[in-house]
Amino acid sequence: MQFRFDIKKSMAAVAFLMNRCGGELDMFLALKSLYLADKKALTTWGKPITGDEFKALPKGPVLEMIYRLFKGTAPKNFQMQWDSAFSERVNHCIHLRSKVSTTSLSEREREVLGMAQDEINSVAPKDVADFLHQTCPEWTDPKGGSLPISPEVILANAGLTQEQIDELKESERVFYETRLALGAR
């Protein structure tokens, strides 16, 4: 099961979290909040908000492309869009350079993002990695590197049957092929 990364929605999600924090966003806490929100969206609706890939890092799970955007190592087309909207990291935090629309986020996506951010913010920052290691059974220790986290594993851990997972995979495949046939990217 693979989703298409959506830079517009990803930037909207980051801007939404930033607005809830008064205009400054900590990279580590944002990455963890975004992971939990995408995981919740996947297990609830069968599709993540950002379409990003799930990865296991030593300090817990993250969304791969958004992590690379924060680090400045994403593909040029995505990085240029990101850099035009968000500042470089200063003390692990970013700010807005220009307004980012959050209208691409549905009300339920905003709700899930807010709940995920509240959950991460309820944990002391020094304990967030351990919290995620304990509460995300899909995370495995990458031994200093990174490992992919399969959406199927997340769904199975959430209690979905193989039949339900296969139906979601087929639905995503049909959605993707329909978009291609209509000329959408």
C-alpha cells in the first residue's frame, strides 16, 4: 500500500500546527504530531492526511518526506515550495516566511491534527521518543538508521483484518489510476 505525497496538504498541516503554537513550531514535536495524525487518519479513514511514507528512526516514527523537508534534503521541487513558506530551523524551530493556506485540510483532518499535537504536547519533550516506542507497536528499532513502516502493519495493529486491508489497498489503487486517467498528478 503506497500513497502519493501531497506537498500542499503537508505544508497546510505544518502551518495548522504552527498556528496552534503561536507561530513557532518545534521540528521534533511537529514530526511526532504529524506521524500520529497520519496514523490516526490511516486507521480511521484508510488514507493518511499527507500521503507521506512512514519511517522508523531511533527517536521514534516520522513521516519521511516531511522529515527531509525540515532537514533541507528533500527533492528540489518540494524543497523550494517548503523553503518559500517556512524559515530555516533555528534552535530546532521554524516560523512562517509567507502565509500558507490551510483550506485544503478538512474539518476532521484539523481535528485529528489538533488531537495528535495535544497528545504529543502532554508528554515531556525528553520523554516523547520513549512514549512513541511504547505506544506505536509498528515501530522497530532501526539500530541507528531508518526502516520503512508498512501501512499494512499499522492497519493490522489497529485491528483491521487482512480482507479489510486488501479492500483499502484496492481502493487506493483504483483512486490513483483514476487520477492518472483524468490527467491529475
